[in-house]
Amino acid sequence: GLSVFVRDVTEREKMEQQLRIEETAVASSINAFAFADLEGKLTYVNSSFLEMWGYANENEVLGRPAEDFWSSKENAVEVVKALEHKGGWVGDLMAKKKDGSTFEVQLSASMVKDKTGKPSCMMGSFTDVTERSKMERKLRESEEKFRDLFENANDAMIHLDGSGRILDVNRRTIEVFGGTREELIGKHFAKLDIFSIKETPMLMRNFADVLTGKKARLDVSIKNKKGQDIALECSVSLVKTRSEERRVGK
């Protein structure tokens, strides 16, 4: 006779299929991925890792210490220590290519644990942020230059938001208006007690025109915090930035 044993392997096949999908996703990801054993030696890298670091095939990298691929071995060791104590680490590091050149990457690293919670390996995901970092540095330099020009301008300059609230003032504004920067920031420009009540409607009309894209040029008189009567020639225009619109008065 025959003895037939039947076992339902549906769930096992589903799990195997899911595992294959995950492996394919990692292997074909545009982000670089690498796995290392608990001693820090690479056990797996995807094609994006090889391309990013300039290696032809995985045989050139597997089995090597992960610290070999970083400009500063000390920083790499610190990441490993963070994984051992905290289980994860995210930040930017300077990587070293096969030819010795360097580039900046954002690393998201984590300690992989088995079902019992015991660490089994380390995993890292890498994104090349060299160009982004260059742009951020250029932006910071540009902002610093603008800030220097703004703060040291001979004219009084004021930044307003769309409602007319004061966002920033330069040194010359404080000298002309009197008082302190803290007394000006956050207040509506038309509600400053340096303007006369009869001029407020005119100021608001001009401000409304500026919001439509027009430029305003007007003469106003103020009595500053020191009690001095000062005649001002003001020009107001709309300034558009990437994230917001600011109204700049001078």
C-alpha cells in the first residue's frame, strides 16, 4: 500500500516569496546597502554600493572591515559603537572611494536582531549627499553675505510678513526708530507708536498695493522713541523666496 503525507506549505511559500521580493528590492535599490557581521566585516553589498564607491564587483569588498570605506576610521568605529549601545545611528560621513577620492554620504545604520532579540548583523543604507551639501554650504555663505549687507546697510531696512508683522530689522532701523530690536520684532508696522494716527490709513493702503505686486514710495514723518521728529522717504517692494513671500521696506 501507499502512505501519503500532505503538508500545507502555503504560508511558507508566501514567506519565501516575500523574502525574495525584499532581497530583490535591496539588490536593485538606487540607495546603496551593505551588511556586516558583528565584527564589522562586510558580508553583502548591492550594486549601488559598488557603483557609489567605484568597485567593479563584490569580491573586492566582501570580507573587508567596514571602516576601510570611510575617510576617517575613527568616525566609522564610533558608528559601530553606537550600534552596539543604541541599536541605530543616522548622520553624514565622509566616504572614501576605491581611487582614494572622497564624497559625503548620509548613513542610516541599524543593528539587525534575530527572533530572540540577539544581534545577528549590522545593516547600513547610504545616500550620496555631496551635491546637496555643496548647495547647502553655498546657501549658508549667501545668507551670511546677505545678512552682513542687511545689518550694515546705511538705510534702515525692515522685513515684514504678509500681514505687516515685523520679522526683522537692521542696526540702522534701531538707530532711527530708537528703542531695541525686541521692541520692534513681532509688532505690526502700522501700530508702532512712532507713526501719527492720520498717517496709518495711508500706510495701510500702500501696503495693500505692495501685496498685489506694486512698488510703493512715500514720505512719512515719525517721532522716535527719543522724541525726535524725523522725516523718512520709504520704498516698499515685494520679495519672493522659495518658501515664502516677504515684504521688505527701506
